[in-house]
Amino acid sequence: MNIYYSTQNDKTKQWCLIFFNEYFSISCDILVSVLADVLGNLSNNHKVAMDQCMYWMRSTRYKVDFQDLFYNFLIYLIRNSSKSINYKIFINFLEKIPPNENWDKIKTKKIIYACSALRRKITECSNLGSLLNNLISIDDGEPMDIKYYDEVKADMNIISN
């Protein structure tokens, strides 16, 4: 995908586009798992990449786990918070994924925890507060079990005591 968004060779772009259209029409699972890394490694064309990937995810024959995508983006941002990242690009993408009341409750709690942790790390993204409020609005209000805190901390590469 990095080649697709960074090459100037029209032939290469055309072949990649055909491949991605066919491949992602069947399943977007791999796209969900690598998209944050791909966007983080692009030097330009972020908006084009995000719009194209969102199109692929909405056009696939099978259900895309947008909740996993949301979580993966947050974890990527937390793990790479010391790097020079344009958080606005990632947060704008997350805003295109509306939280859903049918989302898994445990995973929603993990996302809320990760989003809160990210909000403490970065202060320049005011949009993060509205994202967090949207997530809290679909939460059931029950506290998260300690084992899930440990899972999120492990995903964020935080060593717990």
C-alpha cells in the first residue's frame, strides 16, 4: 500500500488499484490490521489514502470490524506518541467511524481507556474530547475488569505492576 500511495508510476498505481479493489472487496481484515501503520509511514496523500480505504471498507462483501480499526488507530498513536505524528489526520479518520451501540462492550471499554490515555499524552487535538464523549455515550457504565486493563496496557506497551 505504501508503494501505491507514494509511486508516481501510473502503471504501478493502476495495477495496485485493481489488486486492492479485488482483494478488499472480499475481506478488509488485513486492511484493518495494518492501516494505521500504512498511514503513519506515508509522507503525503493521507487524505486520498484514508478516503480510498474507507471506500474499500464500506464496499466489501463482508462486515468490517470498525471497532477493531478504531482500537488499532488509538494503540498506534499511543505507541508512537514520541514520534512526530500529525494526530489531526488520524483523529479526522476516527471521526468518520461513528461508535455503534452494537459494539462489543468490553472492547468499547478498552477503546475508552485507550482514548483517555491518548488524550492525556497529546493536548493539541481538541477533537479527541468529542470522540471520547461519543464513546462514553454508548458505554454501559459498568467498570472494566482488571484483566482487560492489563490487556490494553500490554497493547500500549505499558508495563503494569
